[in-house]
Amino acid sequence: MRKHNSNILVFLIILLGTGTSFAQVEGDWMLTINHVVERLGVITFEESDGEVQAFVDGGPAELMMEGDQIEMKVDYRNGGGRLLSRHFTGTISGDLINGSLVASHDSSTGTWVARRIEPNSNLQPNPAQPPNPVDISGIWSRISAGMEKVDLDYTASAQVLVDGYSYLDDPGLRCVSPGLVRLSGWPYPMEIIQGDNQLTMLYESFREVRRIYMDGRDIPQDIQTSAMGYSKGHWEGSTLVVETSSLKPNFVDQAGQPISDQAKVIERIIMSEDGQNLRSLLTLHDPLNYDRPIIRFRQWRKTPQATMMEYDCDSYPFYRGLQLEGSLTDFMDRVRLRQSQ
């Protein structure tokens, strides 16, 4: 079996009985769970060295299958930063898997369903589909940040960074933008202003502004990296596809999963038929840090009555707190170390 990090070993036992074979589950499945709120993700089943492996949103999951029964344990982190897990049990029936789940920390329950992702799905690239733009302008408020999977498929060098991560490295604590991937999941509204050649996203969080160029321009050769990167977009049917690069090194979330300056983010943004909800499938490609792409689903609801507020962030309490607890020197040493790497 393959060890992905020092904390979690991919637990892969498969006892194939009657009714299920690996060929029936192999590939990508759209996962929907209802546990407090609706959350979306992607399950991938793969075979390696005779073992079936399960990955949720690009990270390893513990898996056991017997006949048409399936069990999974999937880690996640709540809004307070606590590492938790959900235990899934379900039944495989053709192109559908469904069942129930239990959260390990409080025994709360929920339901889940997974459906096979077909090649013609709007979650899959389809550049041959003629553009059919839709109006996604307005103020949108987040309703779900997805599965929030913590343990990912790290490279050896990324594992070293994760193991050495400290809360002192979190840019958000000192009022510095935490970057596109993390910011897109924060519980603050965003406003979209849509034009023919440019789509502009105004985030309440950290007062960030993101420009998505829709005119087919090339990325400037001398562009500097930034927290939100450089974004180009196009329409595949009514799906907005956005590619972002030139990202400043940052983190996926507060668990310290690194993002390098070589990373690329692909987003597929889809509006519901009634025009009231947006869903984004965000895929982070960063081979320096991960052996497989990371997936993050985001969902927003249109809230025209909402008001974009001033994001008031003062870094003084962070630095004063470090001074009082005697950690200011440690923080400065970590800053110098990062700058030298």
C-alpha cells in the first residue's frame, strides 16, 4: 500500500463478492452529501497493484467494499479549524451509490449519494460546445464551501512543508490575502460585474478584486504573481470556464497545504436554471506539491438585498499577541526562512 503522509495511510481493503466488480465503480463520481448543509465533491475510484483506491476531492479516503456494500471514512475541517471525519456507509447499484453518514465527533447523521460523472457532463471540458453566455452579474452569498477535505495526495517535498506548518504562517491572521483558492470558500459575499470583454469579481473579504479577461488575450510575459493570480475566461455553452495562473505561493486552507507559484486553477462555473444559484468546480493543479489535482466545490445564492460591507482587518492584535506570548521572534525567523527558500 502507498503511504501518503505520516498521519494517514490509505486503507484499502476490497472483498469483491457477488454483484460488484471494480469495473462497475472505476472512474469519477459526483458526490452530494446532506450533513447540516448540502456539500458537493468528487469521488474517484482507481486500481493500483491489485488494490482499489478511493480519493475524495483529490485526497485519499479509507475504503472498504464487500459485494455491493461500501464504507468510507473521509476527513474534513470545520469552520473553527478542528480536524473531523465522516463515516459513510452505502449500497452500490449500477451508476448510483447512496447511503447514510455519521460524523465521528458528535454522532450527527446525514445522507449521501454519488452518481457517475458522464463524459458529456458540464463538469467535463467541452471546448467544441459553442458559447452561450448567461448573465451571472449581481451579489452572491456563499451557501457551501464543499467537502473541505484536509489530507491530500502530497509530494514528498509538500509533506515536509505540511509537517512544518504553524499558525504563524497563516497570512489571513495578519490581514494579508489568503489567496484565490481559500478566499473563494470564505463566508462573505462577492459581487460580479459582467461585461463583454471582462468579468470583474469584487470580494468583501480582504477587499480583493479579481479581473477575468474574456477577450482571448495572452498572459503577459512579465506578469508578477499575486494572491488572486491572472485569470482568463471563456464560455463552453453556458458554463464559464476560468483558468488562473501567476499565483503567489499560499495555502489551500488553514491546515497549511501549500500552493506554489507554478500552480494553475481551473474553474467551471454554472448557474442554476432559475438563475438563483451559482456552483463552481475549482480544480487546483500543482504538481510540485500534489500527485493529483485538488478539487473544491463552491456554491453561492443570489442575494440582491445584500450589501457589500467594508472588510475591517487590523493586524495589530496578531503582532501584539505574539509579543505578549513571546513568539514574535519565532514569527520573524519563520518569515526570513520562507523568504530565503
